[in-house]
Amino acid sequence: MAIFPSQRVPIIQGWEFTQLGGGPENADGEWLPVSKVPTVVQAELLKLKKIPDPHIGLNEYDVQWVGEADWAFRTEFGADDHQLDREHVDLVLEGLDTYATVQLNGVKILSANNMFVEYRCPIKKYMKQGKNTLVIVFPSTFLKGRELQDQHGKLACWNGDPSRLHVRKAQYHYGWDWGPVLLTVGPWKPICLHSYTWCLEEVNIASTVASDLSVAFTVHAKATKSAVASSLQARVSICGSPQPLAFRQRTSSLDAEGKSSVCFSASPKELELWWPLGYGKQNLYTISVELLAEDGRTVIDTATVRVGFRRVEVVQDPLESEEGRTFYFRINNIPIFCGGSNWIPADNFLTEISPDRYRKWLQLLVDGNQNMVRVWGGGIYESDDFYSICDELGIMVWQDFLFGCGQYPAYDEILDQVKMEAEQAVKRLRHHPSLVIFAGNNEDYQLAESNNLELDYSDDPPESDTDYRKTNFPARHIYERVLPEIVERLSGVQYHRGSPYSGFGKLTTDQKYGDLHQWNVWHGSQEPWNNWDVLSGRFVSEFGMQGYPDRRTVDYWTGGDKEERYPQSRVTGSHNKAAGFERRLELYLVENFRHSFDMDSYIYYTQVMQAETLASAYRLWRRNWKGPGREYTAGALVWQLNDCWPVTSWAIVDYFLRPKPSYFAVKRELAAFTVGITRNEVKTTPNDKPNSIAYFEIDTKVEIWGTNSTLAPEELELLVEAFDLNDRSFNWKEERAVKLSPNSSTELWTGQVPGQQIRTKLSEVPRPIVISARLMRSGEVVGRCANWPEPFKFLKFPHPSELGLKIVASENTSGDITSVRLSTSVPIKAIVLDADGSQDVSWSDQFIDLIPGDDQIIEAKELNSRKITVRFLGDGSV
């Protein structure tokens, strides 16, 4: 019998598309060429100049018709004897967005209804020699969602049209408080022909890392059942570095169901473990499974999986001195403080995100000292490239299932879709060592609480047999029964019911349990940003502050229309989707700054406001990581790392990968060694006048602490200095040796603000004392912090001519890198550098507090001898 190896051939040539029934840009039903597949209609229309760029001006609103139209894609592909000689030919469609009907040679072979699943259709009986015609018809998913809403009822949601809750499509496509409404449509993932007589259907590597860090894993392979009768075998090969394995290759026969299992075990250190960023190497191994013919030599099919071995625990233990439970990740027996970001899809047109663009985004996390990324539940299960890059870089992944901010239904049609989707997602992602947790949804429990839905936390599986589908919070059946069963059955990954989710019968807003979305800065009670210490949680998986993007990004969305280049313009307002953003931005600005309203100044002040907010949060919450039994805050994930279009949002890096000053603030606070400072006014009344409001004393206290994320104690020098902003004759300094405890924070210094008088009247204005703290090792600064009197609007900054600020750029020291030295005679707050022209400059640091005697050297890429411009508080612009 002839042996025909399995063959996969992508269908990428000859595609064209049309709007069914004609329309604004295609009235005659013309078939238009497709630039590439995968693709979506909007991307193709944009390349053909059939629609305006929705990222510019108000064009978003002029392309809404695309999402309500019906579209079709078609192509022809050849079939030869070589393909048809195999027993099976499948059409594999990795992703269709979203409702679609697939026809081959006029025969309907598939009705699709879920953007997130792969479809496999047996098509050999419909194929013919020579040309075969493939047509995919996409009816409007938006209108289909409205029909389902009419049928099943309108449900509550935050953000977007509520019909999205009935549709298994990326929910952010319906619009969010940072993104536009762009309802994409098309074959958004690859399509191929898979021809085979026998093939591998599935490979799973089930691994366990024990408490002694020994490793056991089993390679499970499953072939088509027709392979059983042919006496085929599975050969497993393993390779990896840096250490050779005692086992290299094993062969196993298939059982009666076409399955094969090969077990391996390794004693501690025999296999190199995978570690998160900053704790060790990201050791990876490649496991290949080959399906062998009866001769034991001929390879019929091959599957390759790259894995890393690590022990992951989510620890929820009682705490010392405080109520509640911990919520921290322990990797390979090491407790890890998780500092990182939330991730939304990096584009509205997902087919335009290349592997290189993914790598640039994720490298920003590494360069910013971030070790975790949360893939948010309103987007997609990301590309394989995304997770593989996280594996390589050591970035831990928190993965939400794709439910966001809604009262999701759980009728049979939805449940069938969700089960298929979840099983495929878990199978695809489970091998990535970077994946450390699955969460059932984003903020759906919080919405249920806010809307007083039927949610009794004491009625809890597995003890409860309540049918949640009969309540007005039916998705609880999905989050507490369907998803945990799938995750447990198909993987060894931890499952968490939602984000936020407290557990232990507590509400999602409880700061002492589970993970917390802390939005009482910006949203909610709109607390001052320096209240983060009282707004802490055990693991803060969302928090944030808005800030404008780079001026070049603003100029992009204005499309060259200078009349729209001001903060309150219609176009600029359309590029901020947050409800009430004008009031919220101005609330925080006016409370803290004297600021201007020209666009460049508004960009600067909102960026500084965002940077101050995030720096304060990370600084105060890392202080709460105090060691075993005192992991009071174990993680902080800023909302958000990225944008999906040019916009003012909470992102710390804008759509064009331009970091905002807040990115550097976070980077600084997540370094291996940091130092933090707080000052607090203490008001006391005399013992003989305890009820007086006229007689009192106000003293100002200072506390300084350090953090150390390494696993060894560190002996350093602490240098504390104080300066009077308006009196250059005052300078106070103290230096002492300190020892930072490993993997925790350490309290270092307490006292009064040097040089600050004890005040007895509110009319006595406190001296504007700036406090600087530096951690030094052999004369090198390894951590620095400057604490300024707040609010900044009360400060009388020296005239810029009195500062002695020097910015000296050297000649290029290495290719396109320029070294820039900053020095000053007077403390300067919030330096942000830029350069003339439209070309980007890549700065190694920004948002700099500069102190006399502490020169800072910044590297600039692509500066190209251009003039450096500088902004800082008190720069004379107000």
C-alpha cells in the first residue's frame, strides 16, 4: 500500500471580495482583489482607498456601514491526484469573523458563528480534479446580534452595544471607553487544505513539577482511528538546552483508540526549569511526535510542541496582623511580586499585527521591568506568537476567558459555542510555561453586584445544585461549572472565576481577598492619587490614570487640520472614548497643577499627572510586599499597556509604540532595587486644650523604605538630602548603611522633614522642602526617589534662568545612540525631553526629577543632532 504523508497547503492566492447587494463604495457588486489572507474587509477597503482612514479625524463614523453590510470572499484552488489519493481532505479554517457560510463548488459545507474557534470540514467528496471554487459569505454579525437580542432579551453591559453579549466576537469591536466601533468581518486567520490518510489529531504534554522541583511529564498523542488497524507507531523526541537529557527518543504503539502515551521523569536539576523575568533563565524544550508507518521509519505526520517546566501556585493563605488572605503567585517555590500591565488587542484590524510588532510590544514590558501581562477578557485569545514570545522573555501571562463587562446569557446555543471555544483555547495555550492562570471573565461579577442581580456567594459549587441558568445572572453557570471543568480536564493551569473575584463569600470590592480592580482613582469616588496606600488590595489587577499620547500621535489623528489641534476640539474629543473624560482630567489637573490649555502643554501636564499617579501606586504597593506571612499586596497590573488606535487613554505606550512618561515611571518603580518616600502632616492639640481648634501644632513626618526583588539580602548606602526650593543656602544631608531584606520591602528611615518648622497657624506656609533619597552601591545609584511638597500648584518655582539646568548631548557614542547628561543647581520636577521634527526619538528615561549633585545620563536613539527641547514644572509655560 502506498504511504502518503500528511500534507497541509495554505490557500492564500487569488482571493477577492465583494459587498453583497452593492453599497456606498461598491454599488455594482464588483469583485475586488484581496491583498492577503488572512484579512478583514476594512483593511482591504482601506488599502484600496475605498474608505477613509478611521484613525484620522471623524472618519470612524463614516465607515460604520461596513459592519452592517453583507460580504463575500472567494477564490479558486487546484486539486490533483496527489491530494485526492489520500483518504481524507479537510478544509481547515482557523478563524472566521464571525457569522459565515462556507460553500465549496456550490455546496454548503459549514455555518460558522464564533470568531474564536477553528473549523475543520471534510470536503473530499465535494472536490474535483482541477479548479475548485471556495466562497465564504459573511452576513452582518452586528445585525445577527440584534436579532438574537430580540429573540433572547436585552441584557446589561458596560461599554458597547448590548447585542454583543449574544455574539462570540471580540467584544471591543463594539466600542469601549478607549476604542472605536469597528465591526470587522472576514477570514481573519489562515485557511488551508489538509490532505491525509492518517494524521496526528492532538498532542498534549501533561507535566507536574513537585515541591522538590523534580519533573514528571507524559506525552500524549492521538492519531486518527484509521491508523490503529495499520500498526502505526508514535515516536517522541525531546531536545533542549542548556543541559542534555538522559532521554532523547522513545517509540510507542498506538492503542485501540489511536492513542499513545510516553512517560518521562527527571530528578531535581536534571531538567532546567522555566523562570519568570528576573528570577532565572527561560529554559525551553522542544518535543516532537512523529507518526511512523508500519516500517517504523517512514514519517507520516509530525507535531512539535515547545514547553517549559515550572511549578505554579496561587497562594491564598491567612496573613499576619491583617484580616483576609494572600493572593500571590509562587513560581518554583519562590513568591513573586507581579508588576505588569493589562493587554488589549494591539489593533482594531487584528490581521495587521505582525510577529515583529508583537515582539516590540512585549519587549517594552521586559525593558520596563514588568514580569506579568494580563490578556483582558474583551479581546481575543492572542496569536501563538504572543505567547511564544512571552515564553522566551519570561513574562507571566494572566489569561481571561472572553467575557467582559456584561450580563452574559447561557442558553443552549451560547453554551455549545462556549464549550467548543474554551476547549480549543485551553488546548492551544496549555503548553506555554508563561501561562500561569485562567480567569473566567472581566468584571462580570462586579456588574452583577452593581445591578443587584441574583448572586448569592454562599450558594456555591460544588455543594450547590442551583441551576444558575434560571437566574438573571445565568453566566454564573459558565464561570463556575463549564469553564473550571474544561480547564481542569484539559490542563494543569490554575482557574480563577473572574477578575476581579474575591472568593470566601466576599464582594469583588473587598480589598482583603482575591484580586481587585481599584478604580476609585479616576472612576468611583475619584480619590487623590496619593491615597493608593489606603486603596490597596491583595492583588490589584486593574488601576490607572489617563494621559495624552505623544504629540506626534495627536498630530496624526488631527490629519493635519491645525484648527482641530486643541484639547477641546471635536476631533480630539472623539479620540477619547471615556465618558466624562473632560471633567475627570480637569479634576485631577486643577487639584494638582497650574496648567495651560495649548495642546503641547495639555499633553505634558496630563502625561505628568498620569506618571505621578502610577509611580505613587507601584511605590506604595511594593512597600506592602513585606515578606512571608505579610504579602499584603502581591501584584499590580496597570490598566493598560497599549492602545488599539491613536487615542487618549490609560495606556502607558500609545498605538505607535511611543512610550509615555508614565512608562518610565513604572519602569523605575519596578526595578530590582527601589527607594520610596512619604510625608504626612500630623496635627496635635495641647493637653490643656484638647477641644481647641485655635491652638495646635502641625509636624510633618517622613518615612523612607527600600525594596529588593532579588533573592539575597543587599547591603547598600542610603543617602538622604533635603533642599529648600526657594532658598539655595539650605542643604541637609544624611548617609547611612542599610541592608535590604530579600524579596521584600524594608523600612529604612523615619523622622521629621529636615528644615521644616512646626506650624501653629494654618496661615504659616510650609517651606518647600524637596527630599531626595538614593540607594548607592560603590558610588553607583541603584535606586532613587524625590519627594516634593504637594499639591504642586502651590509651589513657587524658581525662574528657569536660576536653575542652572544643563543638557549636554555628546557626539554619537554607538551608531545612532546619543548620550545626554542632565545636571542642575536647583531641584527640578518632571523633566520630559523631546526633539524638533516629526521623527521619533527613543529615550532610555523620561519623567525625571533632577537633584543637585545627582547628574543623570540619558541615552537617545535617532536624535541625529537635532535640538533637544525640554518641559518641566515651573518651566515658564504657565
